[in-house]
Amino acid sequence: MTTLATASPAGRLLKPAALALWGGLWLGNALWMLADPAGWYGGVDGVANTGPYNPHFVRDIGMAYLTLALLAFAAIRWTAHAAPLIGAGALFLGLHAILHIWDIAAGRLPAEHILMDMPGVFAPVIIAALLMWWCAPSRA
């Protein structure tokens, strides 16, 4: 089985860098949510539409994003398991996106959330799926 360690020279550099960037983005978001839940709640477009501010709930979700970061960093360390590690994060992101679609369809969120949620909810699912595909042993 081919792993990141035995991949082409580009794969040996690009995949870990992409995973580190992916994990770093989620780590930054998680730390913001954990350290300044009110700032995060007010600073992310559309979040206020999802319900009243609850600092404990924002921190709970921050722990979920911390988990995404740790999964990405684990994928760098345990390259043979990178695809399922990223896949676990993709599962959370996909279910999160489905919840947003459901809430929009049910009228609990305004229709403009389709566009508002594109960068932070819908695009990450696509990126995670592509990273998972790229990290599959058959592509190493």
C-alpha cells in the first residue's frame, strides 16, 4: 500500500501542507470560539440568525471544530489512515451542511443563507471530500 511517505515528491510535500492548512483553519476557528465566543457569534455573518447567543453552546461547537483540526493533524502523522481521518471530519461537515439546508427549507433560516453559508458551511464539505479522495491510498 502506498502512503504519503512513499508518494511522489510532490505528494510528500503538498498533501501534508494541504492537511496542515486545513487543520490550521479549523484550529483557528476553534480557538476563536473557545476564547471569545461573543466575538465569534457577532463576527461570523449569519450566525445570529440561528438563535440567541449562548456562550456555552458556542464553546461546545468550538470543541467540534477542534476535533476537525486534530483529525487533520492526525492525518499528517498517520498517513496510511489519512482518508478515514479526513472522512470523519467530512461526515460532521456534511451533516452540518444538511442541517443548514433543512433549516433553510423549513423556513427557520432565511433563503439568503444559501449564499451566506457557502464559505463556512457548504464549501468545507466539498474541500473535505476532495482531501479525503486525494489522501486515499490509491492516489498516494
